[in-house]
Amino acid sequence: MVKRTKQIMYEKNLTSSEERLNICLSAGNLAWWEMNCITGKLIFNENIVKILDYSIEELSNIAYTTFTDLIHPDDRNKVLKAMNDHLEGKKEFYEVDYRIKTKKGYYKWFFDKGSIVQKNSNGKPLVVLGVVFDITALKKAENELKALNEHLDELVKKRAKDLESTIEKFKEEIIECKKAEEYTNRTKQNLRNIIDSASEVIISFDTNNRVSIWNKTAEKITGYKQIEVLNRSVGKLNVFDNPQKIVEYIKTVCAQKNLKLEDIIFKTKENEKRIIRVYGTEIKSLENECVGALFIGNDITKDIELHKKLLDGNSYLIKDKNNKSAIDLLIDLSMDNHKGLIISRGNPNYIKKLLPETKNLKIALLTIETQKGYTVISDLINLEKIIRNFGEKNKNSIILLDGVHYLITRFSFEKFIETLYNIIDVITKNKSIFFIRIDPSTVDNNQMAIFENELQMLPSQTTEDIIIEDDSFEILKYIFEQNQINSIVSFKKVITKFKITYVTAASKLNNLEKIGLIFTKKQGKLRAIFATDKGKMLLHRRKTV
């Protein structure tokens, strides 16, 4: 996902279209600067700032004369001469390499190529735009090459491959330089290509709620082309399931209030509904006023469908040896405006690493020891009280109890079940959603039967009616094991592992996905394969039978 960048303000008047381009440009991979020839002020984008280890505020609107103090004394005159020759029309481009001192005190080499992009009515330059490349590695390579020439032939041969690699990198840098020159002439089109090639949905609206950006991913998901939606207001488009919600979200983004992940629903041309989880960021004008909202997000329809519909007031059993999938489910629901409570015996620092930065999730610990910053639950009475109070204070609350083995061991199975009956009644009354995660290996069959009779199974974990062949089971097992070690499982990887044909692999993976045991998600250029909660449950059932 394209991350939100800081707004960079310019001292010239721009059209709203150009403003949007400049905002998106700051999220790109190029390093660039802009100089106002009248005031001598310089503006840098974040990429230069990061390379030099400064903050954007430290180099914001710095004077050209001040910035030249950072240039190496041996390079300062040639930089000033190159700039003056360009401004006086002696050279078509401003082109020079030089060293700049970073905030940490050492120098980096840069290749800087720029041109006048705006003149006044008398033909005098107003704005110069320069594209900058960090060539420190290339300079270092040049010095190494000089040193290599002084060594024996054997050392030259040993370093030949390194030299070839350096030359190839140098060629790539030259190609990028040429691309940068072309970029100044066709900024808008290139920006359009960047937006359209993103795997995320990227859409934007102006303050009149009209669509101003609609990328190819949005086209692919909805079936609606750019020409069908651009410059049309939200209320006049069939693509949004709840236009008023979009309008309210645009207002919230512009007001910078309660910015958070939000789910919006697209209606496709085939009348299907797709759930897109987006984050909004405001688009500002030169006067620091909001002129629109930019939304970036992903299609989470398949992930939502894996859990189907969880009903308020219900209590669910999660049979899983590991608590990660249960916490992931709680995180997903908390992003839908639910307040969440995790009651766990686990390490709070580990749990916090799994949680996003949100105020919607709280952690309580099952322990008799005081833990600074956390609610501590030391007995069953306290457990019931904490759950009751949380459900009464928070509408649409979701609660995960993780650590049942501790409670059963400490207070007995019978006393815990009595408390559980009371808790379930509280959950029903408060219309909360309650999850209990149990490691099947920690209870016997009779105890598990009592849990299964009292609690509902997650729709995504119901596997009793699923039967798969042994070879398909082995593929599912392999996918899960690779997921556990964070190794990406691709289509090709499955073919290689099991020595099967493309057609056979496609058939078996399609069947596994059709019955909800796996799902795929794009990661970079690959489409990665993951085991669903239902798939994990089937693995466990086959393993224990």
C-alpha cells in the first residue's frame, strides 16, 4: 500500500489537477528538488530528505545560498557555475555531480540534472526543477577500479565479475537518468501509470464528492471504466452500495477526525458486492485547505467470507493449538468499529506485537501477579466481573478468552464451566460476541464435548462434512507448514514439491479453495496460497482421528 506522504507546499499557483499530481509524486521513488528563482528558496521531496538523514522540516524552504554550505568545498564552485550557466541560457540543462554533507557528518555523492520548468512573460526563469540520483556507490566503484589497475593480473581477473556487475548497475543508473528527463515532460501520464499499476484500490474525490481518480484495480474489481465514473458525484453512481457513507467519510478525512481503516462496499456491474478496506488521507491546497480525499485500500471480500456472519449475542468455540488466528479474527472485527478485549495467559509483549495501533483493543492478563499497565484477572469471580463490565460499557463488544487450560488447572473444570454458563448469559444480554480459544490437546474428549454443546463453532471451522483425498490432504498440510514459517507458497512451488503437472495442481488447488480450505492473495508479483481456519481445523481433525 502506498503510504501517506507529507504535504509539500509550492510558491506558485497550480491547478487542482497538478496539485494531485504533486501529492502523489511525493510518494514515488524519485528524489527531486525545486527552486524559486525569485526568492532563492528550495523545496525538497522526502526521498532527498531521507538520503541526507534530515527531517522534512529541517530542509523545508531552505535558501539556495544556505544549502550550498552543505556542498563539499571542492565542489561548490562547479555547482554554482553550472547553475548560473543554465539560468543565463548558456546550457540547456543544469547538470553536475557533487558531494553533500549529511546530518551525520559524512558526504554523499549526487548526480543532479535539472531544467527551467517555468518562465515569466519576459522569458526569465521562475522555477527550476532538478532530478537527483545518489551515485555514492558508483563513485566508490570508480575508486576501486583505479586501485585494481595497480594490482596483479590475477587480482584483476578475480575482480572482473564485480566490475561487470558495477558496470551493469551504472548502465541501469544511466537508463534511470534518461527516464527522469522524460518524466519532466510527461509527469501526468507517468503518474497515471503508477496509480493504475498499483495492486491496491486507489480512488479520490473532490470536495463536491466527485470522483477524480479511479485506478485500474478499481476498474478490475467493479467492471466500471474510468470514463464511466470520473467527474461524476458519488450519489449518481451505482458502484457505491452506501453513497452517504462515502460522503461522510470524505468529510471526516478533510476534518482530520478519527482517521481509521474503513470498509466501503462496491457494487460490480454483475451486481456482486465487494468489500474494500481503505485508509483515507486529505488532499490540501496551497492555502492549507482540504480540496479532496484520497482513499487507498484492498479487497477483503474473500477474507470476510471465510468467517461468514458472526451474530451478536453468540459465543463461539475456536479449536486451535495456536492463538494467532483467534487474535487475527479479533483484529478484523475491531476494524469494523467493535471494541475488543483479549483475556490471555500469554506474554503481553508478544500479543501487543500482533495488534495494530488502535484504541479499540484492550488486553487483560490471567495471573495473580500485578502487571503495570494491564488489567489483572486472578480468579473466576473477577473474570466474570471484567467481562460483564466490558460488555455493558462497550456496544458491539468482542471478547476473546485465551488461556482456558490455566483456569481449568487452577480452579477445576467444574468451577470453570459454572462460570462459563454465567458469562454466556452476560454475552447474550449485552449482545456481545464471545470467543473461547481451546487447545484440543489440553482437554479430554468429555470436556471438549461439553464445550461443543455449549458454544457454537465458527462457520470457518466447520469441517465434519468435508472429505478430501490423501494427496490433496498432503498439499494442504504442506501449505499450512510453509505458512507457519512465513514462507510464501506459490503455484509453482506446489508443482515442484509434489512433482505433479500444471493441470493436476490447478485442479487440486481449485478444489481446496472451492470448499474453503485455502485462499490466495497477491503478494508482490506472486499469488501466495494460505490455509484457512477451516483448513487448519481439518488438518487437526485428520491428525487426531
